[in-house]
Amino acid sequence: MKQNSLLYYLLTGALIGLLLVLFLFLYFPPYDYSYQQTADRKTFGSVMQTLADPYYQAVDNKLRSIAESRGDILISRDARYRGDKQLEQIYELIEYQPDGIFVSAVDWTQLTPALKAAEDAGIPVIALDASPTLENVSATVSTDPYAAGVLCAGDLMSRLPAARIIVLGQPGNRYSDAFVRGFRESLGKDYRIVAEGDSSRQIAASSHVCSDLLDQASAVDAIVVVNDHAAIGALTALEWHNLDRQVLLYGVDGSPAARAAIQKGLMAGSVARYPYELAQLAGDAMYALLDGQELEQTDMYIEIQMITTANIDDYELTSWQ
């Protein structure tokens, strides 16, 4: 009887011990599975000229979507159109040792030391809207600013036999300078730029500058602006002077706001730059580099197109698609 009782206690103890071991294994596993799920997660940096501009918002949002679809992380920085701030932000990102960095520069020359530092640290950099000859980067993805200027000039000359034109750019910015050069060099002899101003690529600044130039000009037939965000500011100035629908207004980006204005007849046209396609190409290039692949082409371009009332029905009015 005592032997049976002893056997009973031994079996019960063994069962309890087994259950305890099973409990500890389930609730305190020998491996950190959460770490295993995040160990291969990549981190990227995105440094845009500004996130106040819908175009750069769209680029940044698409880059984030691409990264997160793979379980990775995108750290975004807003330079607010300040080259010195952008330089500082890239240096800060390098300290994090990210797997890659995407940059759209206010001033590429000013960023040279930071781009060199990233290259020395072995961090690939994809430059957006940069010259294909830019050094210390792994690849460039851009639209052609000169060609965008040519498109605007061509559409303007197809509408008017002669014109007095105001140009609102962003002097010192590579994309803006190339756009204005392409526009200017494509104009015929009966088309004259009567005034130029710095739109700062912002609505308020563009509205103020455009209004002052309209006050000074005796007559204006067209206004050409380096981006749609600033073009909306110019439109505000035209409305203030009761000149909306009387002066041809052009922008660049093909933003939803510009598309809506084109449909209403408030803008003559906008050059579509397709930020989602640009970001997708940049993201694909970055992941290819990280996978050890050699890019077939390190200077990549997105095709552009003039949006007017002739093809506005081909575009969404509420999104970049």
C-alpha cells in the first residue's frame, strides 16, 4: 500500500514538473522571436527639399509605402527649402547608419560634403531630380527640367502669336534654372519675358511676388511658374487683379490642384512629373543595390507630359494617379 502511494506521488510530481517545463517554454521561449522578425528590417532616410509642397509629399509618401510594404522603415526629414538645414539632416541620418538615403536637394553643391560622407560610410544615396553627372551618389532619378520648359514654351506659342510673359522661378535651384533656360531658349522672337521673380516654390510668396509684378507690368499675356504649388499662388494674384482666365497660366508637376484648375479653365497647362513613378523607380533601384545587383543604368528619367484641357480627362482630379 505504501509502495503504491509512493509511486502515485512520484508520477504526480513528474507530471507537475513536465507541465512546469512546458509552461516555462511557452511563456519564456529560449529564442527571441520578436527580434528574429525585426533583425533584417532595413531603415532608410528621406530628405526632401520641403514636405509643404504636395509634389515632395507625394514622393515621400510613396517611398514610405514601398519601404513599409517590405517591413522596413523610412525616416523623413523636411529641409524647408534650406540648404544648410538639409546638410545637417543628412549628417544626422548618417549617424544612424541607415541602409540607404533618398535626397532631393535645395542646392546639390552645398550637399557635396554630406554626400561624400555617406559614400565613405558605405551608405547608398539615390538622388532625386539631380544631374546625371552628380558625384558621390549611387544613382539619379529625375524628370528633365529643360524639356519641361520646352513643353511650356511650345504650348504657349501654339495658343498665342506673340506674348508678354512673367516667369516665376526659384533662382539657384538646379531644376528651376534648367526649366527657365529651356523655356527661354524655346521662345520665338515675338515672345518676350517682361519680368521674372522668385516664387520660392510657395503659394504665399508666389502670390505676393506675382501681384507686385502685375502692378509693374503694363500688360501680361502669360505667366509661367516653376511648380504647381507656386502657380496656385500666381492664380490668387491673377484673381485679385481680375485677370483670371485672361492670362495664360502654366505650372509644373501635374498636381491634383493644377488639374482641377485646368479643367475649370483657370490654368492653361501643367507639365506632369509623376512623383509616384519617380519614387517607385528610386525605391526599386535602392533595393536592387542592397541585394548586390548592378544597376543597368544609374541615370534614370521619368517621362513628362503636358496636361491641358485636351487631355485632362485622362487624369484623376483628386489624386496623383
